[in-house]
Amino acid sequence: MSKSRRPKEGEISQMKYFWRVLKQVWPHRRYVMIAMLSMIGVAMAYTFSIATLYPILQMLLKKETVNNMATLYVVQQRLNADISSTDIESGSLETIIGRKGMMFTLVKEKSSLYAQKVHIGDYLAGTSIAPESRGWEMIDTLARYPDKGTIAIQVYSAGEGLRTLNVEYKKPKWYSDYLLKVANYLKSKSKATDGAEPDDSRMRMLMYILGIMIVLSIFGNFFRFLGEYYGSIVGARTLIDIRRKMYAKVMMLPMSFFVTRGVSDTMSRFMQDSQDILKALRTLFGKVLREPLKAAGALIVALHIEPRLTLVLIVVAPLAGLMFRKFGKWIRRANEKLLIGYGRLIGALESTLSGIKVVKAYTMEHRERLRYFRVEREILRQNLRIEKVNAMNSPILEVLGILGISAGILWVFSEIISGRIDASSLLVLLVAMVAILDPVRKLSNVYTDIQKANAAAKRVFELVDMQTEYDLAIGTIPAAEPVRSIEFKDVTFCYPNSDHPAIDAINLDIQAGKVYAVVGPNGSGKTTLISLLLRLFDPQSGQIKWDGTDLKDLKLRSLRQHISYVSQDAVIFADTVWSNIAYGNCNASMDQIVAAAKQASAHEFIERLPKKYDTILGEHGTSLSGGERQ
């Protein structure tokens, strides 16, 4: 038996209810996987698009080619050091190291170069593998050298001159061969002095790279379409599952729930609360999947250029986290009040529109308008609190991002001055940092949406977790058609939230086979007797017996199947005439339906309807006159 419970303090702040929403996603995991894989594709295309800027800038600023960059990358990996090409002016230095100097910009501590005191600013002047080669030709030969082990290199430094060193030359990475093959394919057949490429060759390579960028953009946007589409499928299907559970539970809740909570509050949970959940799910399987992956890809590019940028993130990230946590509390409280306000708004609309004839007859339009405005003002107040936080999120986050980027630029500028990073790397680094900030900016309102969904999920699962009237009913005896009597013994009943008894210590003995009429003034308890007999409510004291058996000992569903109920209110469902007449007896034949309609003097006007018994009646039967509804 399920039991409703009071949520513990602090559970909302722990996102307990939104986690319950996410558990409903599991049946649709295949769509989640498609969305996730698609968003990974978006992030990869985004990352590679940023990375392709580096070869473009190198070709434009330093007149290097893809082949130059690929071979230099392989050599750097194998020597465990960073090398940058520099133009050497004519003179004695050009004679030693060539027109293109290969200057060390970083020597890693674990390398044999570091152990032999090779410093930043020294030049790689030659190797034993290609004694006569200099500049790019030397780098190309070194990159394609298949063996690992110790090789002799020549290092030139301003203080010590030319030195010959035996250094460790590491085994090439597994992907190096593929990288060099691609670079070789792009390499121009025409050869220029010292490895430089003619303009037509660089133009051809630029066209290749731009073509790659276009292809990446096409693939990235295609994957984005797939990700957002399947993410929407997950959200919509999950919402349907949650609403089905809500609807199934509402149908079995005791009448006391509707008396104390009202129909409008329940409708608000189906409409407004569920929409907040849907919005959060779409955000979760859209931006929350895509933007962090994009930011991570851009961060990888930035850290590859300057790993110490992580220090900036260590400072900025906690500040952003504290901001989200504080704002989340404000949003959660405001949204809970907002959702309650929506329930009141629906109640005001429903009561006014369903009783519009009475409103007009008594000229109460002005009063109803004021009542509606009061509810709207409260909703506006809570909405503005939420929007204020939403409006603050993005600017504050952008300021934090700019502070982080500014600190990073200062750091990198000092590296440029010292010669440890070149202009192309700086520009790519700036683009990468902006590319990190853009996804983070787009995520600024995500926490707001999820907090709103968490508050909505609390109200939804509060309903789902409630005990049904079948949970509360303990009877196990099947009811049979009464053959003796139905007896009320000292029955007293008060409606919820009322101190005045609707009936007080009533005794009534109804014999089987006889017809009884219960008469009395308004409020005397006539309808209450029927409600107690149907066990829509249970009396606070006394007993109701069905052939001597207490109603509480009978199975609830079995009991109600033996009672026909005609409400004093004309209840019309938005369904066919046929379905409304047969309500409660779905197995009724057409002949029985027509016979019942004739007995109620309804057959003639039903035959005049457009589709007769198959005509769909409007909401509350508004397409019928008052007499026809009855």
C-alpha cells in the first residue's frame, strides 16, 4: 500500500523531485542516447572548427603550410619540447641555422634536452639524421624518421655557441603516420627554398581547410537538429507518462481531496506545472547536453595552447556556482507561490465562465473583473521576482567570464613577450576563450528553469504520492444486491474544513423492494446521504449497513457497481450523446440507449442533431439547452 508523506525540509534544495522526473526518462533511453551522441557530434564539429583556425593563421601570418605544422607537431612530441619557426636575418647566424630558425619555446623538465641545459631561446641547428638540412627540410626529415632511440642534434645558443648533444628521440605516436600522410597529400608538388611554399600552394591548402570548416559546419548543424529533435521527443514522451500517472491517480483520489484542494488547483498541476517540467526537460536534453560539451571542446583547444589557464577556471567557476545556488533558492520559493497563483487563476476563470449567465443576470461583471485582477497581480509579482533573477544571471556570468578572459589575456601576453607563444596561438586562444564563454552564457538560465521544474515536480509528485480511496478502503467482502435493508445508525458527518455537521446522529432503515423519497429544505443533508452511501465520504461516527454488513467491510468498487446515481447537477462529458447516456454501462446496446432516451423524452431532439447519437457534445454540454442537458 502506497503512503503519502510530508517531504523533509531541504529536499527541494537537493533537487529530489526533479530527480524523480528524470527517472521517468528511463523508458525512453534509446532517444536519450541518440540525443547524446548527436550533441557529442555537435561539440566535436565545434571544437575542430576552432582548431582549424590555427593552420589558417599560420599560413596567413607566418606563411607556413599544413605540412610544416604537421611535421613540427610530430617532432615536438618526439623531442618532448615546443619549437617555433622564426625568420633569421642574413648574417653569421643564418649561416649556422638557416633562414628559418627553429627556436625552442618550451623545454619540458622530464626531457633529455632539459637535463642537458637546453633553454628557451636556443635554436635547433642540425641533426645527425640529416646533417646538411636546415629549417623546414630538417624538421620534415626528423618527423618521418621511423626509429626511436638516441640521436645527435646540434643546438645553438647565444652564450655557448653551437653544441652537439645526444638526446632521446621518442617513438612516434600511433596517429603520427596518418597525420603525416594527410599533410603530405596537401603538400604542393612545387618545392621552394628552405621548405617554404609558393602562394598557389598555400592558397590550395587554404581552400582545403575552408572546405573542411564548411563540412564541419554542415555536420555540426545536422547533429544539432537530430539532438534537439530527439531531445524534444524525450521531453514530450516523459511528460505524457507523468500526466498519465497523475490522471490515473486523480481518478481514484477521495472526494475530500477535491473539497479541500479544489478542481482548479488540480487542473493547474496538469497544465502549468507539467509545462514547467517539459520546458526543463527540453532544456536538459538540448542546451544542457550540447553547451557544456562545446565549452569542454573549446577548453581543450585553449589548454592545449596554454595549460595554466585552468587556474583562471579555478577562480571563476566557484563564484558562478555560488551565484547559481543563491539565485536558485529565490526562484524556487517564488515559483511555488506562482504555481499556486496559477491554480487560483484557473479557479477564477472556471467559476466565472461556467456561471457566466448568473454573472450577466446580476450584472456582476465589475466584481468578477476585480477578483480576477487581484489574482493576476499576485502572479505578476511572483513572475517579476523570477524574471529579475533571470535578467541578472546572464550579465553577472558574462562579467565573470570577461574577468577570467582578461586575466588569461594578461597571462598569455606575458608569454608572448618572453617568446614562449606566437601570435597565431594567441589569436586561436582568444577565439577559444570566447567560444568557452558563449556556451556558458547560454547556460545562464538553465538553473532557473530546472529550479522552476523542481518546484513544479514537487506539486506533481505530491499528487501522485497521495493515497487513493481504494488504498484507504479496507473492505474485502464483495457486495451483493441488498435483499433486506440499508440502515443508517447514529450517523454523523461534517464536510472537510467545516465545523457544522451536514447530518447529525441520523437513523434510517431502508427496506429492500420499496421506493423511498427523502425530502427536506436545502442543506438538510439529502445529497450527503447519497454521498455517504456511495462512500464518497465516510461518516465521523455511526454506521451504514448493507444487509447487516458495515459499508467499510465491503469492497468499494463492488459496492458502487450496485448503485445507480443521477446527480442533481446536469453533468455532460465532452463525448458523443451515445457515450453520455451509456456512462457507467459501457456494454449497453444501441436499443437500450434509444429506449433510455425515449423514456427521458430525449429521443426526438437527439434525432435532430447533426449526427444523432454520434454527435459530439461540447464542453459541459453547452451546445444543448438547459432542459436538453437534464
